Amino acid sequence: MLHLCLLFMISLTTLTNANNTTPKLFPTEATPTSSGYLPINSTTGSSIFYTFYEAQAPISPLPQTPILIWLQGGPGCSSMVGNFLELGPYRVEADPQTSLTLAPNSGAWNHLFGLVFFDSPIGTGFSIAGNAEEIPRDQQTVANHLFVALRSFLMLNTLFKSRPIYITGESYGGKYVPAFGAYVLEMNSRLPANRRVNLKGVAIGNGLTDPGIQVGTHGITAYYSGLIDEKQKNEIEELQRVAVRLVSEEKWAEATDARNQVLGKLENFTGLATLYDLRRRSPYEFDLLDKFLNKDEVQRGLGVKSHVVWEDCSDVVGAALHEDVMKSVKFMVEGLVSESSTSSSVKVLLYQGQFDLRDGVVSTEAWIKTMRWEGLEEYLKSERKIWRVNGEVAGYVQRYGRFSEVVVSGAGHLVPTDQPVNAQAMIEDWVLERGLFAEESETGAAKLKDLK
Ligand SMILES: *[C@@H]1O[C@H](CO)[C@@H](O)[C@H](O)[C@H]1NC(C)=O
Ligand SMILES: *[C@@H]1O[C@H](CO)[C@@H](O)[C@H](O)[C@H]1NC(C)=O
Ligand SMILES: *[C@@H]1O[C@H](CO)[C@@H](O)[C@H](O)[C@H]1NC(C)=O
């Protein structure tokens, strides 16, 4: 009787357990369409990890449906941050019961387009660096590795081959995106038509692109936001001048350190939780990702080969690119957008969350004004239009020809995290040339083209 009773109890507990299993952290629906490693060097084993998500509701046949590539910043931060905290189909959220949960993202960028996240450079996130020497120290090498990875990615599926490609990214992606774009155009000019990459545009969110100019804008931004007083502004500006001088002297490592001094001083003066968003009471939740992406179940679901310790940002990769930080890639943006460039030009979008104190609106507009681009004057004269989504102000759009700038209202450094629906509307309208991105027949740009 006792035995029977025990047995009964045991089976009961097994039953309730089976019935009561904690919900799966990584549900089957969240599995990428494909994921894995794209070889960079077969001798050393270096490879770039990717996760690809096919379009959920494409409005064109798949062979014509655009693919967006996402590159995280840092240097050395994993694109899984973008995937699971910003613009991927599922986002990690804190859950009072299970501590972590995955929730569908209403602002996912793979709604109308395919979306692929590359962990780049090698050594970042789930990517593999065969040895430390192979980790890139400059943008040319970063771009070369990305190009090798993209070529093998496009060969994975015959439907990928000629799909329109848009390179997107954020923050230090302001370096990678133009460098990768320029590299693709350069390679295209040398390759036969059937081996070219169908690059259509590049988009940078809150980017660091022309650091020597951008580092000069922290003082005024914080001052006119009411965060520091005039003495403090003067002190920040003194540090900024040091950074600018070191850039002009091409003392790259020291210039990077000097920029860190500026940002450190700004943090100390303002006491903000993060410079990424002056409104935030606590930093963006990278720590959730550290918990989530280090679970076996999640790594298996993503197709990670053998368990690795995932870090949101790699210090090793950061150190390798330390001397690269303050080098400008503005000339690459100029080359991408220029009508007179030998290779065909592409669309460029710069979008900024309004409340970012690191790489924000003022910081970006400061270098735009100094571009050597035949359309600059017309661009600066063009009207900054109010952008509305569902009747509400979502931000502002200024555009001339192939060059657009968007200010995103109510957002900090991680625009898709803060404004998922508006960020999705922005990227979709920009790619599809709808709304404020539609080509108006009566614009000067169009007239010019007709005359040519
Ligand atoms: C628990 O198990 C019963 C019987 O198999 C089933 O009908 C019920 O849906 C289950 N409940 C949950 C929450 O899975
Ligand atoms: C791969 O790595 C080996 C060993 O470091 C090196 O000799 C070779 O040049 C590399 N190959 C490529 C394509 O980078
Ligand atoms: C900021 O404050 C910390 C703690 O007081 C200090 O160690 C650090 O040197 C300060 N940084 C700058 C750039 O002033």
C-alpha cells in the first residue's frame, strides 16, 4: 500500500512536471531560417557567424526581395545585440516568472525583407578568430572579410544570388558600413556582371564616421541640452581640442584615448545612467543578452557549433581596432553617394535617435556639412520635413537625391529598441522609396537627371 502510494505520488510528480515544464526559452519559431559559419580562412579556421531570417510577408517574389545586412558597432560588439535587443524577429525581455523570455518584435526588420546578422570582425560574438593576429586592425581588412563572408552567404541559396542588398548598421558600424559598401563597389567594378553583388544602399544609425569632427560636438550638445554649465562646457571643449589635435597629428592611439577622456568627463559631469540616451534611468539591457545567449539551449537553437562564452562586446577585438577608432571614413560615404564616381553610386541613409549624447544628431550633421559631394549645397538647402507615422510625429527627414538623413524622435542610440514600429516604417519606406523617400518628379534632382 505504501509502495503503491509512493509510486502514485512519483508518477503524479512526473506528470505534473511534464505538464508544468518551464516554457522553452528558445521556441522553434525563433529558429533562424539559416545560420552558421562563413569561412574566412580555411587554414586557421577563422569564420564569420551569421543568422539569417527570411522575410515574413514579402511583397515581391523572393529572388527580387531585398536582403538587409546588419553590422553591430563597438568595435567588437556582436550583431546578436541587434538581433535580440533591437531589430530581429524576437527580442529578449525580462520576465518576472522565468527571468528571461523571447517575445515577437512588432518592429522586426525582416517583415518585408530578408535580414542577416553578421558577427564581424572575426573574434566578435559567435565568430571565430583562428588567431589573434588575424583580427582586423583596419577597415580595409574588416571589409575584405565581410566581402568573403557575403559571397559565400549569397552562394548558399540560388534565390539569393541577385537579390538587392542593403548594408545597415549602428554606432561603430558608421565605419564598417561605408567601408564594406565601398569595397563591394570596388570589387563589382572588377568582376564580371554575373559575379557582382547587387548593392543598392547603405544605412547608418547613430554612427561614428568622421570622428575628428564628431568629437568636437559633445560640449555644445550637452550644454544646449541643459546637462552641463558653461564652465563644464569649457572643460569638455578643452579635452575635445586635445583629441582633434591628436587626430590632425595622426597620433591615432592617443586620439582614441583622448576621446575616451571627453566621454568619461561627460559621464562624470552629468551623472547619467548612460550617454546613449540622456532620458534613461538605467543602461540598455545588454546583461539580459549575456544571460540568454550563454544558455546551451539558445546556442543550440542558433546553430552555434560547440558551447562558447558569448560576450556582448569583445575587448580583444576592441583593442585590435584601437588605432582605427579616430580615422575618418567620410571619403567612403562621399564615394558611395557621388554621381560622378566611376562605380555606380548607391543610396545612403543616416538616421539618428534624438537623445544620444555619443553619436547623435548634432554630431552627424557636423560632418555632413563638410562632405565633398556635388549635391551637398542642394541637400543643405532642402526642406527638413516632418515625418509622421500613424498621425504622430515620428521625426524629421531631409533628403536630396540619393542622400537622406532622418532624426528619430523619442529614441536614443539604439533606435530600433526605442522606436521599433517607427524604425521599421523608416527602413521600409527608405528601401521601397515610399512616403517621404518617394522620388517626386518635380524635384531638382529628378530634373537634373532628365537633362543629362
Ligand atoms: C496538461 O496535461 C493535460 C493532459 O495531458 C492536458 O490536457 C493539458 O493541456 C496540459 N496542460 C498544459 C498547461 O500543458
Ligand atoms: C590564412 O592563414 C594563413 C596562416 O596564417 C596565412 O598564411 C594565409 O595567407 C591566410 N589566407 C588568407 C586567404 O588570408
Ligand atoms: C570620472 O570619475 C571617476 C571617479 O571619480 C574618476 O576615477 C575618473 O578619472 C573621472 N574621469 C574623468 C575623465 O574625469
